[in-house]
Amino acid sequence: MRNFGRLGLGLRLRLGVRHLLTTSPPPYLPGSQSVFLRHLSTSASDLQSHMSPDIIKIMEQRLSLIQHRAAFLQALMNKPNASPSEFATANKELTRLRPSLDLIQHLTANQKEISGLKSLMAECAEDKDMFDMASQELGHAIEEEKKLRMSLLKSLLHKDDADERDCILEVRAGTGGEEASLFAMEIFKMYERYSQKKGWNFDVVAINHSDLRGFKEASGSISGAGVYGKLKFESGIHRVQRVPVTEKSGRIHTSAVTVAVLPQADEVDVQLRGEDMRIDTYRSGGSGGQHANTTNSAVRIIHNPSGLTVTIQDERSQHMNKAKALKVLCARLYEIERRRSQIDRSKLRAEQIGSGDRSERIRTYNFPQGRVTDHRVGITCHSIDEVLQGESLDAFIDALLLQQEIDAIASFSSNPC
């Protein structure tokens, strides 16, 4: 990694990752994704060299507070007269602190081992074999200490509570007419294939077809471990450059598709009152076989306080369409509330990765050149077919998650409280 001299820690980290992700980029030919992932792993380990004395001091202060808090909570739980609610609350907080406490215990043991090995080396300086063995073990112990410190730092960083949730995926055709609708279909199916490869459950919620059987709008529900945390940076404008099927002169057109990834909400997160909603039912339109336009199965829910409208007509059952519409409405309302609560938080994500706002152009798919470029981290993949098949999408997702981690560490150093 470059030597950035006396630049501030946060700036060094950001410049360092941009250097790692943009200097001599791997070609991303078939089979090269594993090379790229090893490249990411190496760049992540290089962060350890940036753990300045200031960061270590801040960490030690926070870890000391955690230890004192854990002792207080344990004492509270051991009190004979502790009420059930006090015990439950203390136990819940202590469980949340347990990973950091375990890491502290491992780090303390590791530091004792380092101290012992240094003493052994001083005592056996004249015994070459013993000295070399102790020196080798000391090197391993110091590397382990770096890893433990990095793990502890990560445990102290702010975490998005929604990362472990399932998500709602919404894809809409933007500028470009029928070509945008056709590309929206490809993008939607890209995420469906990616979900299947990850072992997640992908359920189509609603699809509104265009005249050429593209997707004007499409939404899906994705469930699995850490789905939202993995896909949250996919929100934004995906741009396509290619010759449309309707273009007779062979000119390249530019179209756009909007992607929104929303964390799924439950009844605790969103309170839906009947008096706040208007629910309309009507006959489904468009293609649908013999059943189309024969029953009032389509459902439209209008949420009056927010002005949001959700329409679902894909299922034959009015009850199932209503359930899907409520799920989508809850996710949208939850996301509105999350954004409202995050207004006063750090602007780091918006500055370094992007806000995830659906009005922001994040990625370009250039078919004539066979490449896909993510504009936030400056990565280009020269295997567009693999990306659209969900094969190489991790190249972008992992880079964005690494960037988020680096920015969080930089923020940690500038916001110690």
C-alpha cells in the first residue's frame, strides 16, 4: 500500500482502499473472481497497519467501559431482590456485550503469551535453537494480536440493526421506454439467480409487464441470513448501454433502471391502523389466463398519512394479494422511518459509498464492451454475462462492504464518543 506520509488516518484509509481497488485492476475473466476475493482479503488485512495509537487508546477506553458495565450487569443479575424485568433487561444487554468480552479475554491471554515469549527470548539469547523457536512463536502471537485488535475494533463499530433482516427488492424501468423495461426484467432475474446461488428464498411479489414482455415494475421478497446487509448497496440507478432490439440502424442507446432494496418490517416496527388505509379491490388486468378479469382479486392499498400506494394483482387469491401488499407497504414505511432517524447521523456512507438513494447512478452495464462498472468504488468487470447470471455480482458487493468497513473505522477515529 502507498506510503501516505502524515495524512490524517481517515484520509489514509480512504485513499488506501481506492488505491487497492483501482490500481492494476484484475481482468475479471471467467474464473478470476476468486483472485479478486483474495485481493479483497489482503486489502482488509492491510488495515491492521493503520491501527494508530489514537485508535488503540480509544478502543481501550471503550473496552474498559464495557468491562465495567458487564460487571455491573452481572452484579445486578445476582441480586436476590432483582425483579424479573430487571433481570431480563440486564441479561439481554450482557448477551449483546458477550462477543466483545470474549475477544477481550482472548486478547488478554494473547498479550500474556507475548510477554512470556519476550522474557523467554531474553533468557535464552545464547541458545540459538530455543531463541529461534521462541522468535517464531512470537511472530505468530503478534499477528494473532493484530487480528484480535481488528476483531475488537469491528465489534465496537456502529451496526445497522436491519442488516440481518430479509428484504423487499423493487425494480422499475426508467428512461428508455421498452428497452428499459427489458433491462429491468434482466436485472430482476439477475437478483433472483444470485439469491438462488446464495441459498436464499426468492418470492416474486408482483410484476407489471410491458408490451414486449419486459418489466415496467417488479418486486420480490428475499429471505435468508443477512440478506439486507448483503444487498443494501444495490439501491440506485443501474444504467445500460446497448443496441435495443427495436433499433434498426444499430445505434447504441442508454437506458436506466431503478433498484430499491428495503429491509422487511414486522408489526413491532410499523403500526398499521385500519383507519389510516383505504383498501380497494378490483379485477386483475393484463395477461393471466382464464382467471384474468373474472374476480375482484387485485388489491390496492392507499396509506393516507404517507400517501404511499401499493398495488398487487399477481395472485389469484385476494387474501394473498392483500398480504403481499401489506408486506411491501410495511417495508416502505419502515424505510421512511429509518431514513428519518438517520438524518442526524454520520454522512460517511453518503460521501464514500453513496446514500443508496434510488436517484443515484451506481452502475453501468455496457454490452458492446462487455463490461460492468460500479462508479462508487471504481471497479470494472469484463464479464457482463457472468454478472447478469448472478455469478460475479459478489465482486461488487464485497468491495462495497469492504469500503463500508474502512469508512466506519475512519469514522471511529474521528468520533471517539
